[in-house]
Amino acid sequence: MTRGAALGSAWRVRAIGAAFGVGAGALVASVVLAATRPGTVSSIATRTVFARACHQDPARSFAWDGEPFCLCHRCFGIYAGLAVGALFVALVPRLPLDPGSRRLWLAALLPMLVHVALLHLWPPADLVALRVGTGALFGLWGGVASTLALGQAASPATPPRHASPEALSTFSP
């Protein structure tokens, strides 16, 4: 890949990261805004949209003036992490990470799984900071991996190398 193509690819990843990060940040902001204006059309719409993704248990959600957010602590952390991870890639687009790496996905998911399992053995471990933190860690990797994958998908494929006439003459279908 030429230096110009590499720079174009880096800017493409930066733009995708910025757009994805701002979009995920807007989702988090809409959750907070919905809690500040209960009963409005936007609040009801936001709550309805997120109802498919989150159990929305008021006892496990942040609240604004007594009105619970439409995301639980862990889901709030995941969405906030998505925004931060995508914006991080916008700042550092050439990360030597494989977005499809099962090891990295497992490393991001494992703390959340361990925390959920631990809750069954030791209920006092049900702390808000752990719910938000494990969700944010998973969301952070999700934002990084998604942005890198979108950047790779949007990058033009390397042009095919032209075969020499000798190589073509030996080719038989």
C-alpha cells in the first residue's frame, strides 16, 4: 500500500470513528434527556426503542430527579464505552488490533460474565461501579473493534496484481 493510500485509509477510519462515536454519544445523551423530560413523545420513544435492548429495571438504573434512565447501569456503560472506543479510534486510527479476534472479544466480555456469576455466589458484589465498569469495558472494545472493522470494510481493496504473460499461458481452467 502506498503512503497516500495509507493516509487515505487512516482518514477514512478517523471519519468513521468520529461519526460512530458521536452517534453512540448521542444515544447516551438521548437516554439522559429522556429522563429529564418524562412523559414527552421523545421520552416515550426513547424508552420504547431501548426496551428491546435492556430490561430497564428502575432499581438497576441511574435516575434524574427520581425518573429512572431507560438503560440499566450495565447497558449505560456499554453505550458510553461504544462512544469512547469509537472516538479513541478516531484519534488513533492505526491500532494494530484485529477486530475479529476472539481472544480480544472474550477478554472484553469475561469481566462482565465473571461479575454476573459472582452475583450468584456473593450478592454484596452487586455494585453500581462494577455493573457500569464491566459494561463500559465491553463497550469500549466493541467501539474500537466496530470502528476498525468498518474502516477495513470501507478501505478500497488492494488493486490486483497483473499476471505476466508467461503465468497466464500456464493457467488452465
